[in-house]
Amino acid sequence: MSRVHGRPGFLNDFLYIANGPQPSPLKVPLMSLRIATLALLLLTGIQPVAAQLVDGTISTLPIAPTSTLITTVVVTARGCFHGGPHPFPAQVSRNGTAIAITLVEDDNYAVCFSAGDPYIPFPVEVAVGVLPAGTYSVAYTRYEGPSATPVGAPNLQSSGSFSVTGGNAAAEAPTLGTAGLLALGLLLCGAALTQRRLAARG
């Protein structure tokens, strides 16, 4: 699974509602939804994926795994900028605290057909399940081929580690930090301005 994130325009939406020309009834709810999405991302601590992802990077979802949630390891697979990656399902094995992930990129999608469509790494999520508390090592090996069965030499080998803490409901409940308060304030202001403008039109 992979996700491609473009450049968010949440701030532009907010300024458009506050100072811009009279928006159409259709555009206002759409912009308000994008502002609400930004608020939700900040409240839950989720950050947009960086535009430049380093191939071989290993991370986890959630960022701070706990023993009561499914841990997902995020690795990289390459693909064309506009087409995304096309990996076969990853193979996962665990021996104690050692996790091995093997993935094969479909070589039918290894050629991009224009200079504006470069071959770049994308994040790929691999669920490893609910893990006991402890420190885990990850060995990631990636191949390229016509099937999910690895053939030949790997084109990438990387490693990383992460810690899983003992979780409880209170510890996992989201808290409202500075970024969350700011996002909530923007959301409320945007909603109030939208309601005011719609009321003025009526």
C-alpha cells in the first residue's frame, strides 16, 4: 500500500474564505473540509509525507508503537512519479525481536516513459501485527522481478530498529498540544467566517 501526497493548500483555503472573493456554495464546504482535515492531522500528530523520500528509509506507524496496537513498518519501493509503485505483496517473518521483510518490485513497471516522470521511491506499509513491548530490529531486502518470488541479487538492503512500549487506553488518548490548539482555532475561525458569509448572501 502506498500514498502519494501533493502540496496542501489549507492556508490558502483559509485566507480565501477570510479575505477572498465571494465563494460559491459548492466551494465553501470543500475548503472547510480541507481545513478540518488539517486540524485533524495536527490533533492526531500525523505529519504530511515529505516530498523527497530517501530510498531505504524504515519507519513505523504509529510513530510510537504500543503493545495494544497493530504495528506497521513503512519501507520503500520504487515507481514512476505519476504511476506509483507496483510491488508484489511483502513477505514478513519474525524471530523474537528480529523482523525480516522481503519485497519484490514488479519489473514490468520499472521504465518511466518521460523525463517528467522520474523513477522515485514511495512509502509502502507492511503490517507486522500486535507486538509485545521491547526493541525490534528490521532487516529489509528488496528485489526486482516478474513475480513475488525473489530472484537474483537484491537491489536494496537496509535495516532499522524501533521500540514498542506497553500501552494503555489513557496513554494512547490524543492530547491537545500547541499545534492542536492552533489547528482548532483555525478550524473554528474558518467555520465562523464561512457561516457569516453565507448568512450575508442570504
